[in-house]
Amino acid sequence: MKGRLAVIGLGPGEDALLTPQALAALADAEALYGYGPYLDRVPARVGQSRHGSDNREEGTRAAAALVHAAKGAIVAVVSGGDPGVFAMAAAVCEQIEAGPPAWRVLDVRVVPGITAMLAVAARVGAPLGHDFCAISLSDNLKPWDAIERRLDAAASAGFVIALYNAASRARPWQLGAAFERLRRRLPATTPVVFGRAVNRPDERITVATLTDADPAGVDMATLIIVGSAETRVIERPGLPPLVYSPRGFAQAGRADSIPETSA
Amino acid sequence: MKGRLAVIGLGPGEDALLTPQALAALADAEALYGYGPYLDRVPARVGQSRHGSDNREEGTRAAAALVHAAKGAIVAVVSGGDPGVFAMAAAVCEQIEAGPPAWRVLDVRVVPGITAMLAVAARVGAPLGHDFCAISLSDNLKPWDAIERRLDAAASAGFVIALYNAASRARPWQLGAAFERLRRRLPATTPVVFGRAVNRPDERITVATLTDADPAGVDMATLIIVGSAETRVIERPGLPPLVYSPRGFAQAGRADSIPETSA
């Protein structure tokens, strides 16, 4: 018998965004590894063991799951959102590269999920409708000046910017510094979307301008989208505004257009 | 009775990646609008009308769906992948902004989906495990020099790059020009992933280096991921290689680490 390892994306918040592929992979697993709150989202199943760990222990969690799978078990590592976006899939690959040869011949499969920026974007309209980027504001593993360089490059080149890992108790100042940095290059009126706990009962979505954007209240459950200079806000009577980035330059309302992607 | 409009992401390829939220929204709709091949993925239902159109008619399709919803119907516009990423959600917002006041008070909802870059990334490991961007190579609605500026900025600042709308019969040269541009700034050995028809029976995934990356055979169903200088390839005996971008700089194999995102 040969072990297998699946790295599974649970999507954001509730199960309405969990894919059938992820459900099947969860049902298949004999052992689940993950950050405690993510494991709590998976219903218990007889005969399936659970191995929770702190969210700062990605490397050791990935190694433990690989050791278990290499013994012949069907193991799953769970991530919120998509496991390939600032989450467990890269941690597993890092361990495989550094680990014993037996880990390279394991059947490793990544099951994608709806990542937070897509869920937050959907809630407000289409802020990611034009070229965009995703930046983790965590400077635990990369120098802050690399993050600043990326913020500058993205804002100057016209990318909409999704900010992951925007703030935590251990990293309280980075988001304010990022907003300061972006204010040098983007219009004061640039829309900023704060999406907290998206798709959960305590979801909170707010829209500000870059001038007024306030890091207070932002935590690890918050995903932020900073528009480009082209991003627009449509005010609607009695409804929250729509925020969107037009598909092209100066063409809102123009009839046609870019072919829709079919990739 | 008040009309509603849902803009629904079908995910890539087969239904294993279609979310329950998307399924429910499809079941709810009285009328479906979309590019023909996407409509073909939705099982027929008695009493549900279908309005297919060409993939270059996004603006007129969005307007037709809004007109229909404003008459009081429950209408859905379907997109492959995620509707917010180079797809119909922005087209709908553009029409709302330019359209009659009645469209601003419609109940408009976007249902996210697994976008192609997440599905392709999952197939090869974790190439999007570090900061990344998504660029549409279509110059139908933005000037080519803006695309070149974004490619330069992204490569120089260390972003992994996902290329959407990489090539079509009407845009045969753009991808080759993009590879040329990227070769000036990225190492010759930078991994490039070609993912065609991901999650469909005719799926084809290949990994090349930037030097060898060949635009031939790339079409509208192909999503391309160009690594950063940090992106790595793990060769595996008897298995396809894993491609991943480490979470931080020069730390593969290091124990711990960036807190996993919980957004």
C-alpha cells in the first residue's frame, strides 16, 4: 500500500464555497492535519484522526503529514481558502525538496479552493476585473524592503492590489506603513475594500478611500483590496456601493470588448 | 416582484470544482446568459431560458441580462472560472454604471469560482505560493505598452506572473513578445507552466524553462504561469515535477515561518 497526501482548500468561511473535489478528498482521508480552526470546519468522521497545530507551525505540520503519508496512510492537510495562496501547498513542497527521497515518490495532490480575494471581490462587485496582484504583508520570511518595492511597483504599473496577512498581533504596523507607501503613488480617492470573515456569519465588508483607509480593526481574518487609479465606485440608493475595475482603459459603458477568458 | 441578477463562476472544466453556492444560484435562475460553451456546461432545466452569445460580446450580453432582470426576472450570467477575474462581473458593473437608474437598484450578486490560475497551480504544486500577479495579455482594451510595463514591473519586483488570455486566433504574437520581454529580466531557467483545459478530459500540463517556453499551441483555453527568480522545480522519479515558489526568501527546508493566512 502506498501513501498519499492531499493538500485541500476549504474556501473562505462557510461550506457553500467548498467544492465537491475538496469534500471527496476530505472523505477519503484517514488523517487530517491543519491549523485548529480549519480542522474545526471539517465534520468529525469515525476512524479519521485529527492533528491540529498552531498557525505558525506550517513547516513542522507539513513534515509530520509527509512522515505519516510515507508510512502508507491517506493523509490530508487542510488550508482555509486556497492551499496554493500563501498557505500549506508551498510549505509541503519545501519539506519535500528538503526531505528524504521517499517523500518525492509520494502521490501528492493539491485541491484548489476559493481564495479570500475572490470571495471578497465577489461581495463588492469586480475590483479584480483588471490586472491585479496579491502580496502577503508578512515580513516574517521576507524583508520589509522587498514588500515596499512590490507595493511601489504594483501601484505604479496600475495593478489592483490584494493584501494577505495584512495584520496580526505580532505585526501591528505593517498595514499602516503599506497604506502610507501606496498614498505616494495612488490617487487619494482610490477605493480600498476591507473584507473580514467573508462568508461567515460575522462577515464585515467596508469600502473606504485610500486617504481614509484605517488599519485599526484589521486582523488575520481580514483581506484588503486596494484599487488601481482606474477602479470605480458605483453608488446605489439603498444598497451598498459596487466597486469594480473596468476591463480596459477609459471604456466604461463602451459596447464591446476583450474576449472573455476561457482558460 | 423584483428582479435579480447573479454573475456565476463555473470554475475550470468539470463540475468537481463547481461550488454549492454556484449550483444553487444556477438552480434558482429563470434565464441564463453566457458564452455558448459555458452554457453547455449547465444541465438543461424545464422553464429556464438560455441566451448564448459569442465570447466577444460581453458588454451587450451584460446589458441584455440587466434588461431582463429589470423586468422582474431571476437572471444569471455564467462565466468560466471566476466571474471577477477578466470575465463577466466587470462587464456587468460597466453596464450598470453607464445604464439607467433602475439597474442600480437591482439585486446584483457575484458568485465566485475557482479561477484558472488556482486550478493550474494546484496541478503542479504551488507556483503561486509567494507574491504573484495576474495579467491579461489581451490588448483589445488596453495598449500593448501598458502590458509591457506591467510585465517589466512584475518581473523586476519578484512577482510570479499568471498570464490570462495569452493567445487567440486574433492575437497570435502577444505571448511570444511577452516571453521575449520577460527574458530580459528573469533567469533563463525560470520555470514556465502551461496549463491547457485544466480539469477537463483533454487537460494538458507542461513545464518548460523561460528560455525554451514556446507560444506554439497556446490558445484561449491555456493559462500560463511564469515563475519568479525564486520559483523552484523538484524532479521526482516516475512522477511529473513539482513547481513551487517558497513562502520566503532562501528558506526552503527551514522549519518555521509565516503564519498561514486565515483571511
